[in-house]
Amino acid sequence: MKHIAISKVFIHSFLILIAISYSSCTNEEDCCSPKTPKDSSFDREAMLTQWAENMIIPAFEDYSSALKDLAVAQDNFAADPSADQLAAMRDDYINAYLAWQSVSLFDIGRAESIALRNKSNIFPTSEEKIAANIESSDYNLELPSNFVAQGLPAIDYLLYGIADEDADILNILSEPNYELYLATLINRLDVITDDVLTDWKDNYKAEFISNQASSATGSIDKLVNDAIFYYEKFLRAGKIGIPAGVFSGNTIMAAIEAPYSGIYSKEFFDEGLNSFQNFFNGTSVTGRPDSQSLRHYLDYLGAEKDGVLLSELINDQLNKARTAAIELSGDLQNQIYKDNSKMLNTYDELQKAVVLLKVDMLQALNIKVDFVDADGD
Amino acid sequence: MKSHFAGSILIIFGSLFFISCEKNIPIDPDRSEIIVPDSYTFVRDGQSTVSFSGQTTRIGMATELISAMTDFSKTETGLLEMYMNKTVDGSEANPYANDAYNESSKSVKSKVAASADFFSANTSESATIKADFESWIIAQSKEVSANENEFATPGNAGQIADGSSARYVNAQGLEYDQAVNKGLIGALMLDQILNNYLSPSVLDAGQNIEENNSSTLADGKNYTTMEHKWDEAYGYLFGFSDSPEDPIATLGSDDNFLNKYLGRVDSDDDFAGIGLSIFNAFKLGRAAIVGQDYELRNEQAATIKQELSKVVAIRAVYYLQHAKLALPTNQDDSAYGSAFHDLSEGFGFVYSLRFTHDITSGLSYFSTDEVNAMISDLTEGRGFWDITPEKLDAISKTIAAKFNFTIEQAGD
């Protein structure tokens, strides 16, 4: 009995000791940088509303409408498989791919549950799987193994890469089984995007805006994580780092985005970077003035690093990445071939922002990272 | 408190001693000096005495086997031949892309659970373990390959998305290729290194000590048998390196087995330097054999046994903890892919714990029953579909308790 009492006292004083040392730590942090967020007077609802109404839904509307144009162009091509119709279809395809760059980072809600990104833009695409699907006509595009045989990258292959000469591409795409596969891919993108857009408007918007909790399942925590995940994996690594050989040590030219059309790959990267920065600054697709986004939230909290506003550091760094990318050829494959060091420079600038976003910003906003780095095997 | 203090002094003293003996130190004035080279380079009469071609051959065969397991054009027979390097009825087979492996009489299977210390008088367990691998290989073909184009659901094999990749799992969520890959790290690499080649029963077998003392070479070779046994242990860890005499620069990228995961553990700040310390122990132990200092040799073997056992345990905890983070928050069946992949790797590393070596007991850190209990915890009921964070923490705790690392250190 006595023994137990003594150990209880001991444990208590031990806990108090821990508590004291813990609180002294946090006090110290508080004194030097205002890192404690959760000031409930920041209008989280206004931010979520701005995101949903002026950024996310308009971006999906643009993308959806670009896909509908592409579907029409494909119909026209089917009716009249001519060089002109092929050119028109390619134009609409590029517009759709550009519009995709502004929705990719919003992998939340219906987009997340149906794996929209996996079905829209996994590259490099598999020529082999596409050929097998066209050959067998018995395939299930819902299967994960078919992520690499559908979406915008597969369309890039069909429209630009299935033969060397345009005349041959035209002939091949006029064959019924090829035409059917192309139509299937385009219609599928249209259908799944509509599904996401409709859900945003009819259901998810209300849920998204009302879920203001500051927790792992709250809308802000989730979307900020999604945006950083997008930045790290799809923008930094997918568009630049992987093809430039940052992770493998060898350049992988075939791993650039849209390698068959080629000349748009740099533009797609720029658009992705802009979309991310627009999200950060609350710049709406519809051209309204910036309002209520992460930049405002950070400024509201007074988040600084080394005496400079964190939001400024982040914008400066994203601008540096954009400036580094000015040096790149429009065709990133060509750039890797000519001078990969410029790709690596761009990567390095992109990487510097990862720390600001993932460490400093998340700490200031008191958001936990909800994804782990896969170890790649 | 007191004993910990004494322990740290010992460690500090030990490392001082270790640093200072990097170069030539006379261990015993009557004996030759121990000369430790900078790289794993040992020569006699101007010729290298290091050889481990049998080990690189088996790593190569195992590499081909693993990649064939997710190539669904391969047949069950074809996969089994890659495991046995024989046809199923025991005649010559040529299952490998690399012809040198086809010409070899060696196989993966013959060295699975085949160490002198653990299995020479325990052939029934050895046979059970060999058969486990065989059953996973067969099931990959019968269950998973057959369902290649189906969705995995509880109770049904098929594919499931892990990010943008497709993973192919059995009815319980296990990827058999991962079970074989990570299981071989224990059953082949760890068992052969720790429980066979670094064991005095192998190093000192027959006339090995006398021959080593008199520099009597193995028939037609430039090495003594003892030197060669040590090198064979080294080969299972570093043999696939582009520069095996100096393997630290590329540590982790030389194979998909023990080297890879030593590299992974080494790149965790909590365990930084473990790769180099294992390499140094191999080097010093080999130099000790040349210098005929068997006590020093055994000390290095003990370090290697302890550290490599720890590496496998760390990785087991790592994957179980990562699986915990990857478990879906909703009950959507299609969201389990990332967790299943971690669990499949974790399953293989847990299985591999059977082949760890505790130098105080001379036995595995985990008995067969303990490992089987953890495996059945992971696979009971609907298997990975039913896994809970609590269960993963409990198993992690069981593993970490035997070593001087925490779940947090291993899990990040």
C-alpha cells in the first residue's frame, strides 16, 4: 500500500515536471513567432465559400465545357475524317488538357471518391495496354491497371503518337475500333467530370463549406493537404522531377506530360503552377479580385519567417520557380535532351517552396500532413 | 541508472577503441598485425582472395523470380522453376533470362531456411518454410493471376488501386509477391548470413582454423575456406553492388533485398550510420581472419548479427506503422490499396523475424510460435480487410520490445 502511494506521488511529480517543461517550451515558441492559429475570428466560412464558388466550381465548369467541345470535335471527325477535323480535334484536346491543369489539385469530394485524377491524367500512358484494349474490345476502364490506358495521356498518344505521319494517324483513327476507343475515352472523361461538377453544385458545396472544423477531416485541412500533395507529387515530381531524373538518376524523356504532342508540356506545367499559386492567393478563375485564401489566412495570423511575412516568402519562391521555368523550351522533352540542368534548376526552385508550404505554412495553420511519402516499392 | 551509466561508458570506450583500431594495431605481439584496408579488398600474392559468386547468383535468381510473379504471362510451372531451378519433376530447367543462372546448379529454394545453426537439425521446420514460399508462388498463379482483371473485395482476389498503381492481392489483401520478396530477406539472406556463414560452426568447421593459421588454401582457390565463408556472408548483403569492395556509396540501390532495406534504415536519421558500421564490422572481421584473431572476428560477427536483426525488425515495425496511417477512414473497399501494400511488405518482414539472431541466446529473437502468432494476427478472419490500428500497434510493440529502438523511431 505504502509502496503504491509513494509511486503515485512520484508519478505525479514526474508528470508535473513534464508539464512544466512542456509549457515552458510552448511559451518560448509563442514569444518569438506568432504561430498559434485558431483565432476563430478569421472567417473560415468566407474562405471555403470563395474556394468553392469562385475557384473550384468555375474551374470544373471550364474543364467540363472544354471536354464537351472535344466530344463534339470527335463526332465531327468521325463523320468526316479529314486533316481539318483532326486539327480541330487536337485544338480542343489541348484546350481541355490546359483546363484540366486548374482542377487537378482539387482532389476532394466526388473527385477523390471516384479517383478522377487516376482516370484523367496518369502518365506515361501504356501504348501496350491501349493496343491490347483496342484489339480485344473487352476491357474495364474502372480497373486500376487501366489507369494508364485512358484519360488525357492516352488521347495524346492516339491523336499524335499512334503513327509518325499525320496522314497515317488520320487513317488509323478512321478505323472503327480506334475511332470507338477514342470516342470511349473522350466520353468517359466528359461523364466522370460532369459527375464531379454536378455533385459539387448539388451536394458537396454545402457540405464542404459547412465543414469548418479544424481537424483532419475538416474541409480546410483536407484541401490544403490535397493542394500540397498536388504540388509535391504532380507538379514538382510528375511534371519536372521524374522526367529530369531527380529520383532515378537517369532522365526519362518518355515520362513528361503529353510527350506525343510534345510542344505543350511546358505550357501545362506553367498552368499547373499558376493554378496552385492562384489557389494560394485566392485568385478566382472568373477574374474577380483576390480574396480570402491561404495568403490572407497566413497574414491574418501574422505568420512570419526570419522577420518576413511567410505569404511573401511563398509567393516569392513560386515566382522564382516560374522564372526558372522561363528558360525551358516549350517541349520539355527537347529541353531534357538539350540541357537537363535547366530542368534541374526549375526543380530546385520548386523544391524550396515545399519546405515553406509543408513545414512553415502547415505549422502556422496548425494543419497536420495527412499523407505519407510512399517509399516507392 | 547506474548500470545504464556504466553501459554508456562502455559504449564510448568501445567506439574509441573501434576508431583507433581502424589502422594497424598489433592485437597480440606474437601474432601478425591486423591490417584493415579502406575497402573490402583482400589480396594474396597480388590476387584477390574475395569471392561470393554463388551469393550474387542467388540474389539474381530471386530478383528474376520476384519480377516474374507480377508478370501474369508466366505460368505456375514457370514460377516454380525459378524458385527451384529445376522442373517440377526434378529435371534440368532453364527458367531465367540470364543464362548464367540457367547454367548454374544453384537455386533459391535450396538455401531457404537452410542455415547450419537453425535448421541443420530442424529439417522439418526448414521444409515447412520452403513449402510456405512454394505455396505463395503457386497461389499467385492460381488465385491472383486467375483474377487479374477483377476487383479485389473481401474474400476475393484481384486488383486494387494504391495511388495510381494497381496492386494484385489475394482474398485477404496480401500481395504474394511481397510476401516472397520480403520473406526471402529473412529466409535466404538473413538466415544465410547470420545463422550460417557467420556462425563458428561454419567458419571453424573441419580443419578451417588450422588451415587458416597455416594459410592452406582451398583446392584450386586463392582463399582459405574460412576467408571464403566470411565473404559469402558479405556477398548476400553487398554482392550485388556495382563496386562490392566499396558498397556504401550505393547502399540501398544495389538489390531489392537486404541491401535495399539496410539503405532505407540507414537513411532514417534515427539509425544513420548503421550501414557503415555493418560494413566496417565485415571489413574488420575479415581482416581479423587474415590476422588469425578469432576473438576479434567473433566480436564483429556479433555486431553484424545484432545490427542486421535490428534492421529487419525496424522495417517490420515501419510497414505496420505506415499501414496504420494508410488505413482508410471510410469503409470504402477500394480505398484499402495503400494499406494493403504496406501490410504485404510488413507481413514479409514479420515472417523474416524468425531468422534474426540474438547473440545472448544464440537463438532467434522470436520463436517460431511467436512469429506464427503475429502472422495469424495479421491474417485471421478476413485478413487485411479486418486489420485495426490497435492490432498493428500491438504487433509493433511486441517487435520493438526486443530491441533498443522505439516504435516512433522505426515508424517515421
